[in-house]
Amino acid sequence: RKIKQLIFTAQQRCRDVKVQRTTFAKLRNLIKSEDEAAAIVNCGGIGTLSNAMIIHSEKPLVLAEAVATLAELAWADSSLCSKTVKAGCISIVLAAMERHYAHATLQQMAIGFFRSLSYDGKCCRSMNEFNTVAAVILSMYKNPKRVEIIREGRYVIFDAT
């Protein structure tokens, strides 16, 4: 019930930056198992997250929260990886990384999202089609002092290639 209400709020107030950020953080914190992840997906969560990333493409904190929530969905239930790919999330996340290359939090969350996908063979093939590893390497290059970006990036490179 709470998941459904949060997603409904995010959909109804899709232009409100603060609502989007806080709603996605709350959703992410609710994901404790496959059941919560499935409930978010079944209520239209992936579409809501990707729509918010498109609407708020100039707001790196909204993007970071949305991407982190997508990653958490994939970590909770690996079968959801392909659903995020089918929803076009790889290209949306790559565009966010390119647009906000200096925003360390967004870069870290994006690389974490790619890491969550990198354990699925089909998702790795999709990531390779989009040259995701090159984007991760570029982020590592542009953020050399950000330990988490470097650490997560190494995992993506190792797993996705």
C-alpha cells in the first residue's frame, strides 16, 4: 500500500523536484527483498523513475536518487535487470552521466547501477551495445580522487567485459 501511494505521488507531482527526490529515497529504503522490488515494478516504478530522469535531466540530485533506486531494484531481484534495460534506462543513465560529469554522487550512483546490471549476461550485452564501459572509464578519469567511483568502476569493467 505504501509503495503504491509513493509511486502515485511521484506520478502526480512529477514536476516537483523535492517530491521526486524524497519519494525515490523513500522507495529505495523500502526495498528489503524481492517482494518489495516486485511491488515497485508492478506499480509502474521503473517507468516513473525513467520519466523523472527525463523530466529532471538538469537536476543531478533527482537523477542520483532515481538511479540509486533502479540499482537497488536490480540488487534485490536480478530478474528485474532486464526490465530496466527494456525501459531504456541504460541510455537515460548514460545521458545523465555525460551531462553531469562533475557531479560525484550521480556518477557513483550511475556506476553502481551498471554494476548491478553487470551480473546478468543479457544486460552485459546491452551495456556493451551502449559502450557503457567506456562511459565508466571516462567517469573514473574525470573523478580520479573519488574512491567509490574508482572502486565501483573497476567492478563494472571486470564484470561487464
